[in-house]
Amino acid sequence: MLFSEIVGQKDIKRQLIQTVAEQRISHARLFLGPEGSGSLALALAYAQYISCENRSPDDSCGECSSCRKYNRLIHPDLHFSYPFFAKHKDDTALTFIEEWREAFLKNPYLNLDEWRLQLDADNKQANINIAECHQIIRKLSMKPFEAEYKVLIMWLPEYLDKEGNTLLKIIEEPPQKTLFLLVAQNQDQILNTILSRTQLLKINRLKDEEVKQHLIETIHVPALQASRISYLSEGNIQLAIQLSREESDHAFGRFTEWLRNSFGNKGLQLIEFSESASKWGRENQKNFLRYGSKLLREVMMVLSGAENLIHLPENEKEFVVKFSRSVDLNKTEALISEIEKAHYHIERNANPKILFLDVSLQFTRILKFNTLPKGTHYIYQ
């Protein structure tokens, strides 16, 4: 993985390269960033840059023996640890290394849901177990085979339970030329004993424009659709890639028609919409609801006097401005609340036909009959 292959994060790349140039390589570094920000890809690119036999001031060469092995994730001094779904108590990350290589090489921005789909997870909980901790200690106790450094990249250390304390000594006093690169999304869920022994590197979400350009140049998504997807994904390149595979360009028309039919109390059309939405598939339903929630948040921006901060395609911006004249903050908050509750229940396999019809009725109560649920906290001026 070359730095040049990673979307955005120019400042982070520069900072990492500088630590190598100045020989300030920390033995334990925590890459902390939201899902889809490229944290895992950055950790691998950093490890490859350190091990590269002919690196330039800006990137790995990509051609030396070390880089070729890194590109296939088979370098003998590169080790991975990650959450998995153990079927036996002796299972470790090494048990699933072929699946891991396939998943990462296919998409270096993968999330836990995509990783779960790669495995036969059933209903098992993901974790990094005690057997894996012992395996890490054994692997890192050996001398490097080829490179100057041995590297362990641990993805999602949040899934280390108290067994993670087994690693404290080797993290704090590692064998010579050993690097721990932890890649996390939620700092609060990491064991404090591990957190205190790492050097923190915070990685921000990607900019919408960076996501948009990646979709246009790499996946060849049309510009208008790329603009809509980048807005919806909120800097999450993994979500943007997922949305690019779906019919996300229909979301605007579907959602605005849903609101209009709810406002007009058109029962037959709402029933037909619910039947149609029930056939989209769970991920498409979740993405549709996510899109609607974001669009209504832009309505709240207009109602709050921040219209100049809206960055939407012209047709969506026009709708947001017009719709804001028909609602207030109370109604908009109530609509968003219903959408978010629906998203929660879709994730938990609620019956989509019943769910979408129920939300349609709630929309009608709010928009047509001005009936707001309890807990709406904005006050009429």
C-alpha cells in the first residue's frame, strides 16, 4: 500500500514520513480515526514505507522485494491482528489470514460488517481472544526475518477484552525493532492500560470533495451521483463505495415524493410506497433512511439561518429551501426522530412493510395534522 494510493490525509502522510526521516519512529502508535477515514490503509502504508529498501522522500518505491511482499500482505515481518468470530477456543487471527488478505486487498477501507460477511460468522460476537494475545507474544518474540523492523498491525483494539492486559509488557518493553500499530475508531472502548502506552495519531474524516473525486476518478461514478454520495457518506469512503454500488441516485426523488404524499395524506400512495420499499433490501433501506435524515438536517440549517453553509446539488438545495417554508424546527426534529427510529429497527430486522407504513402515518400526523410526539424540545417563537 503506497501513500499515494490513499484518499486524502495529506497532512497525516507528511507527518508519518517525517517521523521516518527524523528517525522518530514510535514503537507503539495508535491510529485513531472514524470508519472510512483510511486509518488502516495509512498504518499499512507507514509500515511499508519503514521497510522499503528504496524509499523516496514522499513514498515507498513499490518495486523492491519488501514492497512487493507488502503489496500482497505476505511479508514475513508483517503481522496482523483483528477481531474474528472464533469457532474454537484455539482460533487466532492466523486461522483467518487468507480471508483477511482477500478482504483487505479488495477494499482497504473495509469495516467490521464487511469483514463479517467475509467469514461464516453466524451469530457469534467478534473479539480478539486470549489465544490471539499469546500468539502475538510468540510471533513478536522472534527476530526479524528480512526487514529491519517487525510490525504488528492490530485493527480495532476495541475488541480486546481484559485479556488485552496480557500484551502490556510486550507493548511497553517490546523486543528491539518491533512496532505496534493499533488502528481504532473509538478511543473510549480501548483498555486504558493499552491506551496509555501508545502515541496517539488522530485522523479526521475525509472531506466531501476528496470522496467525490475518488468516486469520479477511481470508480467512474457520474459527477452528480458522486456529489450526492459524498454528501451522504459524511467522509466515510467505505460507505461511499457501498453506496456507489447501489441505486442511490433515486433516493432524492423517492424521499421527496414520500414527504409530499405524507403531507397530502394520500393513503393509497403511502401503502404502495411501503410495499415497494419493503423489497429494496435492508442495506438500501438503511441508506435511504440515512439520506432522508441528512436532507432534513439541511432543512434545519435553513430554519436556523445557516442556508449559506449548505452544499448540495442545485435540485436538492432548491427542495430544502422550499420545504423549510412549510415546516418549523419542531416538525423537522420530529421527522428526523421517526427516521432514526426506523433505521434502528431496520438494523434489527423489523418487518419493513409494516415499518415504512408506520413511519408514513407518523409523517402524516406531523405534516398534515400538526401532531408532534412528546419530547420535541424546540419552542415556538
